[in-house]
Amino acid sequence: MSFKLTILGCNSAVPSLERHPTAQLLNANERFFLIDCGEGTQVRLREYQLNFQRINHIFISHLHGDHYFGLIGLICSMHLLGRNKDLHIYAHQELKAIIDLQLSASNTELNYPLFFHPISEDIDQVLYEDEKISISNMILNHTINCSGFIFKEKKSKRKIIKDKIEKLNIPFDKYNGIKEGADWIADSGVIIKNNEITIKNTPVHSYAFCTDTLYNEALIEKIKGIDLLYHEATFKKDLADRAKQTGHSTTSEAATIAKKSSVKNLLIGHFSKRYKNLDELLLESKDVFKNTYLAKSGLVLDFNNLSS
């Protein structure tokens, strides 16, 4: 099953032609979750041939413009292109008033239901959950209320070995219990162990999105062992004081969080416009945490191919 992350934008506050403001699209088994929606996000979705009408859930970390200025444009384009299915937005409460004002000012009545789910300012909680995935927020330490997000697939049931199941004449109504791990007792009384008639399903994946924040060791236990951690690295380590003044992290700080959390892979992003050569930031992070990737617009990371 697919579990892929596409980077739509990786820059900090000021966009450039090559590096756009923060936005990411997570494909969790053909369900699409948009994470932040900086200016130009819908253009990037078109550029990378990603159908934005398939997005049903949007998560906005905080209300600095580079993380949500593209949202009203995306909402309206969905409307103009005839969307009729629900859209769910998870963000801090103030964003609802902003969206309502923008729609009211343009006399726009959406064709589709728009549901707003406020994120708590001071507690971590599950924001969305179904039988396949759980998505929760985590409080970050920025200059305004800011949340990261953790996406965790749920453990998959085992796959039955069809020819063996059929040979044993196991009734269909027993399949679900066997997928859950039950053994089978044959008519002869012989116990058929579960691992003889099933195989493991595809491994589950996890992703943590940790945008604008100061170095914060409170995150370590929350993201322990995550498959991929995205952590902002706005500045190189020589600008640690600037990072503290602006509520951001350095390359080495992001890598230190990854190392202390025992995550499997690190993706750094939210780069200051001052840096022309991003490889310098990558090298600094790799000095602390080897399995580090550099966020670039258009980058696609397949979790099945990441280090485990």
C-alpha cells in the first residue's frame, strides 16, 4: 500500500521562484492529507499533477502567512470546479473567522460542506481517526500558537493465504478472526497455527510534521521511533541566537531532536531565504544525524524505501 509524502514548498516566510512556502501532501493509501497551505499551493499541486479535489482533510499548523495564505484560493478553486464532497480543516480557532470573512467579502456560498475543527492551544489530542490512521497534534514552541502533527497508520490485519484457506474449507465468516490472528481447528481436531495460513501485511508507517519551533526536548517522547520526522531548520548553527529570537531552530538542533528521539529518518525544511546553497544545511544536519534528507519542492518520499 502507498504511503508517500510530496513536498510542495520548503521555504520560510518569503517565497522564491524555486522554493515555495510550506505545504506538503501526504498520501496514506490513496487518502490525501494536506499539511499547511502556503501561498501558491494549488499551483504546485497542478504542477506535480496531484488532484486537489481528492484532498478531504487540511491541517494548518499556525497563522503565520507562509503557512496558510494559499488556503482561501484552494477553497475557492475547489468550489469553482464543482466540488460537492465534504472538506475538513483543522487549525486554530482564529482561522475560521478569517475564512468566513473572506468568503463573505466575495459573496461566495460554497457548493460543498466545509467543516472547521479547532486545534487546542495547550493540549495534544487526536484530531482525526478512522480504522486505518490516527492523526494528532503536538504543541510547538513558536512566537504564536503553533502545532505539529503526527500521522500513525494502524496495525494491519494479517493476509490470508488463499489456497491454504480454501484447501482447509474454512468458512468465509471465519476469515476476519483468522486475519486478527486466530488459529484454526480442523474437523479432525488438529490445530492449524495462524502463521501457517496467513502472512504479515505491509508494515505500518508513521510521520511527524514539526514546523516552526524553538529547540524543544518536550517533543522527544512524542515522536519516539517515528519513521520520518520533518523538523524545521530555518538557520545554520552559527545563527543560533537569531533562531531563538524568531522562534525557530537550527540545522544541528533539528538533528539533535531526531537523534534523541531515535527517529529513523529526518527531513529538514523551512529554510531562510538567505541561503542559496541548501547543501550546506544538509551537511550540518548529517554531522549529527546521518539519515537526513533535504526538503525540496517536488520531492517525493516513499516510506517503503526509507531507512528502517
